[in-house]
Amino acid sequence: MAGPLPLGDPAPTDGHLPADLPIDSSVPFSAYLHIPFCTVRCGYCDFNTYTSTELRGAKQEDYASTLISEIDLARRVLGDAGALRPMDTVFFGGGTPTLLPAGDLARMLGAATSAFGLVEGAEVTVEANPDTVTPAVARTLADAGVTRMSVGMQSAVPHVLAALDRTHRPENVRTAVAAAKDAGLAVSVDLIYGAPGESLADWEASLDAALALEPDHISAYALIIEDGTKLARQIRRGEVPTPDDDLQADMYELADARLAVGGFEWYEVSNWARTPDQRSRHNLAYWRGSDWWGFGPGAHSHVAGLRWWNVKHPAAYAQRLAATESPAAGTERPDEESRTLERILLLSRIREGIAVDDVPAPNRSRVAGLIADGLVDPVAAVQGRIRLTLRGRLLADAVVRELTD
């Protein structure tokens, strides 16, 4: 299970939004639906997920109805605040959304669509474990309005999957992708690099296998060791080595080169797409600071600068909603300094970059040094935007510190 929730301020039990919230109905609105169930817990994962033995008072078969209760709450809250608008994107994440019957996912999507509406051409994504995708599942999801499937491939190399505690068979990635394509869904595959024992040759094999699937989108994330995870404990005990930063940098450079040859263009530090239309619009909504409501235990929401997060455990989440109370555990309204830091942190990661004018005035002179260090594109900077070079993407955190400290 994930670490503790932020502290924040107490959330109102009825979920209402502050009367002075500066609602802007032109800002895109998204929905994130958290499905917190997994068959096993991967050793590196610190997401808010639960195996069957950890549910204690919550049932998977009741989950869709419980989450729909939060959708009903959200419609009332947003309607009262004048913030009700159709969804640009919907994302089912987890956990493993496809552990639930496809009909349950369809029912939740139908409830959200009835409550808020969908803009024309909305993007609707479901994350999927390869072992849980069949042609029937993919077809049911497509018929319900899902447009995109994100398949958790992680690696094509068995010993790397074992190091990550992933239980799917590599060959099932191919069948899952084929089922999704046959149902008319766009396909993204997710990869992780830098696992214990993974070599550059292993990573190259995974990249080649991912490209052979001919997806529309590929995400590639460096393995991060999160406190409290099984992998963190193994490293602390000396059972497995700490990830090698230099090797991970080599893996990133290899990925960027291989994916470019394969017809993919980076649009965010860890994400590549064949065309701009195939970028993840949902993730871009986060990076660009749009509004979204996160449904489910532990999910986070953001509307007009206000943030809140739900209680973590599925049983506590269900109990709140059964009592017709908001499941929100806490709320906060970051000050201008915090919002500026976050805006720079997020926007600097995407291909369009961030406007120089959005950087605090005292720090704008540092852009010249970042250009000299090869971290920022000089042509884009002349045009008034800070855009990371390949070297800058490898050192993105350092760039953010230079622009904000």
C-alpha cells in the first residue's frame, strides 16, 4: 500500500467546494477512476492497491456500485459550484482495472458519462494487465466507449519480469495488444527500465519487442525505489543492488534513439507517440494543470486550484459513501509560490516546454547557463520557451531546481 496521505485541511463531509473558488468552465475537465485491486503486489509498487487478503471488509463485486455513488456526489457538488462540464478524458487506472469484469468498467463509464457528458472525440483509457485481456474483454470495453488501452508490458525478458514481481507471460502481451487492436482500440504499452539484473541488452530486447507490437504510444519509466516497498527492503538488506544511475541514463538514451527510428517522437520525458493525436491527452491534462476529479480510494482531485484526496482503504471509502458522506480525507489550496514551482516542474517535462515569462523574474537570467550546459534548446529559448534537450531530459530535476531555487 502507498505511503500516508498528505495532511492538508479537513475536508467538508458533504464535499462542497468553497464559494470563492475561481471556477473557469473553459478549462478542460477529466475523470480518473481508480481500481485498487491486484492479484499480487509488485515489489517496486507503492500505489494504493490491495490484494484479496488485504481488503478487510470491502468486496470487489461491490466496487462498481460504490464508485458510482461518488460519481453521483461529484455531479451534485460540481453542479452546485457551477463547475459541471463534459469530460475531455477518462482514465481507469490502478491497481489492475481489468481484474474487474469488463461489464463493471462499462457500468462505471456509463454512470460518469450520464453525470457529466463526454466531449466529441473524448479519450477514454483503460490500463490492463496482459493476462486479463481477451477479445471479449476488449470488445466489451470498446462497445462501452473506451477508445484506448494501456498494456502493462514492463519488459519482454522473463528474468526482468521476475525481478519486478510481474506475473504475466511475455507472450500474453502480444495477444492482449492484438485483442485491443481488433476491437478498434488505440494501444499504448508501458515499460520499466533499470530493474535489478537488467542489462542494456535486456532493455534493447524489450524495446525491440515493444516496437514489434506496433503500438500507437509507448511509455518508458526508470525504476524508482520507493520507501516501504518490498524492493526497498531487499536493497536495504543487500539482497539486490541499488539501480545504477549511469546505466539508467544509457537505457534512456537507447530508448529515445530506438523509438525515434521506430517512428515515435517524445512529447514528455517518459512518453513517446507516433503522432500528436496519439499522445495521452489524459496525462497532458495533469501536466498542464487542467481540472479533474479522482474517483476511488486514495484518488486525488483538482478543481480551480483546490486539491483534495480520498481516504485510502476501500472499506473506509465504501463506509463514507454508504453514509452519504464525501470520501475526501483532506484538502489544500497551494499558495502562489507552490503553484509556480509545480507549474515549472510539470510543464518543463513536456515537449512544448514552459514560457520563459512563467519563470520567476529573478531566475530568468539562469536560462543562458542552462543553454550553455546543453540542457535547454537555444532555438526554443530565443522564441521565448524553455524546452529540454536530450541531456536536459536526463537532468530534468536539476533544470527545475535552477529555475525555482
